[in-house]
Amino acid sequence: MTETVRETVTTRDDSPATSVKAGATGTQTVQRLVYFLFGILEILLAFRLIFKLAGASYGGAFVGFIYSVTRIFILPFGGIFRQATAPGAETAAILEPATLVAIIVYAVLAWGIVALVKILSGEQQTD
């Protein structure tokens, strides 16, 4: 996936030396950026799923941050399935199927965007 650039450098004693530099193409940079951004989203959604299952309180700063940041990404999938609640002694664990669906959909979406970038750039499909 890296583009190899060969340079020939002539030294003072007129003997050629070849150096090889490897760098990412623009297409590869875009692909890596897409995977990076969607990877962050997937991690945040996984935290949300774990916190909901554990019955984490909205009162905690980190938990509140995760819930508020991921809320917008869960909204499109909210009404697909009902939430399952298991009351505990102190907290209620919630299985939020919308989060599971969102994790799957956003992973497929990232893969689709990267495939589209490859097609538009004319890059050969190797994977």
C-alpha cells in the first residue's frame, strides 16, 4: 500500500548510491483517516454499551461525557428494538440494542467509504 520512490544520489567519488523512501499516497492517507475517525467512534460506542450494561450513572463526568457524545450517533437506531432492563440493588443494567446496531452499521459504513475512495482513486483492489 505504500508508494516506493527510488532516488539515485551521486557522491563525490562518482559512485552511485540508491536510497529508497517509502511514503503513503494521498489515497492511503484518506483511508487511514477514515479508519481512525470511525475507530474512535466505535470505541466510544463500545464504552457506552459497557456503561449501560453495568448501570453506570449519568452523574459521573466521564460517563456523562460518553453518553452525551454518543447520543447523536445512536438516534437513528433508537426505535428498532426495545431496551431490556435488569433492575439491580443499586443500579439498573440496560441492554441498548441501538448501540449494538450502531457499532455494526458504522463499521460497515467505514469499510464502504474506504472502498469508494479506492474505486474513485483508481487503485487496484487487493484485499
